[in-house]
Amino acid sequence: MKLIATIVTLCLCTITSFAQQSLDLKIKEGSDKPNSEKEHLYLLEVNNASKSTATFTISTSNISCLNMSAEKQTTLIHKALSKTTKGELTSYSIKPNSSYEFYIKITRPNNTSIGKWNCTEVKAIDENGKTISNPVVITSLIPDPKDQH
């Protein structure tokens, strides 16, 4: 019985310690440019409500948009940028009970198909590649100019 109680206690401690490392990620401002523009900036914020400093990298990737066929989707180029320098954001450490703002730049290559959608997933990962935030999905439309009024 003591063994079972010890195992349960260890599991709860492990879960609690992982929960403390979690970061909260959210979009603060969407792009205000028309969909027809090739480049869009989104302001995001990561918040560390834990009791310890968290070091992370921002991961961006093209993912499948839910409830949409693959033929209606395309891939785009995305980068995480520092809000202050607008240089590429590599690794960052955030202190407990603080937040950090950064940009995600999404760019449409010249040969991108029109009339298609893209879903870009953004999340914070630790130095081992483990996700330590909630994922945020940015959905983009590459409009067909003849469909615009």
C-alpha cells in the first residue's frame, strides 16, 4: 500500500512540475493588411504564470486546416520575429509572472496558388523540442483577384 501511495504522489508531483512550466500563448493583434498582400505580421504574446523562468523557442509550421480538403490548401513561409528589433527570434527566457510579445511574419511566395487557404500553427517549445505552450493557429486566405470586388 505504501508503494502505491508513493507512486501516486510521485506522479502528482511530476504532473504539477510540468504544469508549472506551461506557457500561455495568444494572438494580441491580427494583420490589418488586405488578404491580397504578400506579407502579414501578427502580434502574439506568451505569458509565464509559473514560479520558474522558462526558456523557449517559437515553432511555426504549416498544418492541415480542419474540415478543408487538401486541394484547397497551400503552404506559406513563416518566421518568429522580435517585437523590438524585428530580427529573427531564436531562443528566449521569460521570468515568472511576466509576458513577452513577438511577431509572426507570414509570407506568400511568388508562385503560391490563389484561391487557397493556409493554417499556420505557432507554439513554444523547450530546448528538447517538447511543446510547453498551447498551440495557436493563424488561418490565411490567398484570394483570387477576380473574386474581389
